[in-house]
Amino acid sequence: MEANYEAVMTLPEPESPLAAELHYYRGRRALREGRLDEATFFMAEATAAATHRVDYHKQYAELLFEVGEVYHANDVWKRVLELDETATEALYHLASNCAYVSQYEEAANYASEYLARDTKGHYTEAVQSLLELIELEQELEDEEEDELITWHTEAQRQIDKGRLFAAKATLERLIGQYPSFWPAYNNLSVVSFYLGDDQAAFRTLEYVLDQNPGNLHAILNTILLLHEAGQSEAAMQLSTPLTRVRPLQFDLRYKLATTLALVGHYDRAYEELRLLKDRGFRGDPLFGHWLSVSAYKTGRLEEAATYLNNEEMKQFDEKQSFDIRENLEFRSALVQGLRQESDLARIEIIRIIANLKDDEAFEALALTNAVTENETVRAFAEMCRADLCQQPFNGDVRIKRAFDALVLAEAHVSEAERMSLEGDFYERFAMLLLSDESFMDVTASAAALVWMFYTKRDALILEDCANAFHLSVDTLTDTVRSFKRTLEQA
């Protein structure tokens, strides 16, 4: 669950009793007339001007609950108890309010304290009923919490491994079952963004902030997404008020600090990260990076170098074998590339996605029809999907020949070479496919793709390439010439 956070509020200087009474009168009138925002403002002014008036605080606390400010209302009820220890009704309201926001343990404590102080009070029966309800809710919640935690943990694991479509399905199922579990919405917004659906990401965050105002995770995710979307000015503007916020939970404080560093609030980011370090918090492997960056940007050059080269930070970054197939950024880049790149690049991306050979690849390839009108690209994606499912392909036979030639060629070129930054293996194939090359002889086409790939590298001898594919040199030469003519006209 996400932690609530505390913001510092500056109250006006004490005023005269007459001014306080005037504020209170205006607040009561606004309340009677249904102007709740105005009523809340005047009641806040009244309690600030007359800090000793218990009746003002009671009215203010009830009003705060009505407008949805439950946590603030509880702070005011606690103030009532400080002013008047006999005001046991405050304990009832604290118990009721805590139960309202599912803080059952705290609610039970306040309810028990009420009964201990006032066994025959005005709210005794209500408190006893509340305790029974809390006990029942806790029993139900324990069962639900196990399922909720399991699903949310599974979704986080899927996100970490780049299984974005699976994570999306898990989070949507979780939200369907627990529609007020806001962390699921926040993760769903991130997944949507990684899948290239910016509108869905921001729409989800807007919903969270509409239903759960002040949700700090949602605010931070909005800032991060705005920054990643190139809206740096909007991200900076939204983040500025957060420089005065200090969350209670260390994980959330770390996320706030790194977000502030990302958008340029380096002074505040350094202050928070240094404080976290001094308290023994290390966050994740990027902790040293963000601490170093914020120190450098605030003119602490030697300190920045120390953090970056600190052995403790290096040891914290666990050395694990790296598999690009399990990398979130890699898989996200493929899906976003499929959405945003040219048709030429899409063919390359489609084949790279298909080579992942998992359910995620099948789901990603299904996006093709929605992102391009080019029938060749669409047909190639369907061919790859059919191959993943080991189903027959009933489309264009030219696409089938091209696919078979590509698969055969892949067997003669290492994955590292095909995927290298200097590689043009898939790019050449994509150009041929879009230029209506026939690929009539599948084996010769595969050999030509391999020879043309290596001719700019290790200068593969034509005869050796022909022998590797059990072809005559003349057949391979003719196919290479045909490919070159096609590429020159492309």
C-alpha cells in the first residue's frame, strides 16, 4: 500500500476573538447553503484565530470529513482531545474515520479507548457495533489481502522482466477485483507508457488523482511520464510544490528525491538523498548514481566522485547474468518502435520480436494491423505469428518464401552479429521485402542474404557461401545480382 505524506501548512497569525467569531459565523452560513469549500476555508480561519475553542474544532473536524479530508479531520479531532480530555466523542469520530479508510487496527484502539473512558456514553452502542464490524472486516480483509498481494507481486515481477502485456492483464484483473487499490493503477499507467500508449497512461493517472487526490505515487508518475514525453516544463511546474513535501516512508521519499533530481531540482534531491544515506537507506542500484548526480549538480564535485566510486555502492549493485530478453527497456523499445517507426523499421522489429518466442511476442505482433496500413508488413507479422503458434500460414506465398529464406539465413549468422549496432542483416531483408522481391528460390535467397551481409565484413568467398547452402556458384551469383538490382531501385 502507498504511504500518506505530510505537508507543512502555514496558519495565519492569531486574530481577535471577534474576528474568529466572524470566520466561524461565515463558515456556518456557507455550510448551511452548501458551499463546502468556502465553509472549510472559514472554519480553518476560525480555528487558527481561536486555537482554544473546542466547539470550533469539532465543527471543523466534522466538515473536513464531509469534504473527504479524512486524515486532516483526524488531526483536528486529536487537537480536540488535547484541548479537552473529556471530549470522548473525538475518540468515536477517530475510530469511525479510521475504519472508513480501512485503518482497522487504529480504529479498534480508539474504539476500545472510548469504551474504557465512557461505558455509558452517547456513542457506546455505536462504538460496540463498530468493533464488531471491524472484527468482521479484518477477517475478510486478511483473506483478500493474500490474493491482492499475490497478484500485485506477480504484476511487479512481470514488469521487471519486461512482460508488459502479461503485467497489463494481471493489473486489470486486480483492479477489477479491488477497484480502490491505487498502486495497481499507478503500475498500470507505467505499463501503458512502456507499451507506447501515452494517452492511456495519463488517463489512468488522472483517474487516480480524481478519485484519490494527493496520491503522491500518481503525482510522481505523472511527472516522470511528462519528462519522458518531452514535456520538461510541465514536469518542472508540477514538481515544484513537492520540494516542500517529505514523505514518512523511506521508499517513497527515495522515489520523490530521484524524481526531483530527474527534472532538475538538484538541491532538494541532494538534501533528501544525503539524509537517506546517513540513515542507512540504499534504495536500489541507482542510489549511488542519483546521489552522485545531485552532488555534482550542486557543486560538490569531490563528493560526487566519492559516491560514484564508493565500494559499498558498487557491491550493492548485484552482479547478475544479463539476458536482453528479460530487459524491460529492450522489450518496451520494441513495442514502441512497432508503434512509431517506419514500415521498413517495423519489419526488422517484427522479426526481432518474433525471435523472443513467447506469449509477449504474440501479443506485440498483434498490434501491427493497428499501426500500419501496409499489407506487406501486416502479412509478415501474421506469418511470424503463425510460426510462433506452429500454425499454417494461408496468406501471400511470397511472404512465406521470404520468411523461410530469412529463417534459413538466420541459421548461418550468429544472433550477436544480426543484432549488432553495425548490422544491416534485417534492414536489407526488409528493403527487399517491401520492394516486392520474389524470393522465388528460398535457398538461394537465404545464401544471398548471408553473402551480402558478410561481404562488408569478413569478405565471405562466394564459392564457400554457395557450398554452405549446397548451391552452384552461378545460382548464388544470379540471386545476388537480382537482390542488388532490387535494392538499387528501392
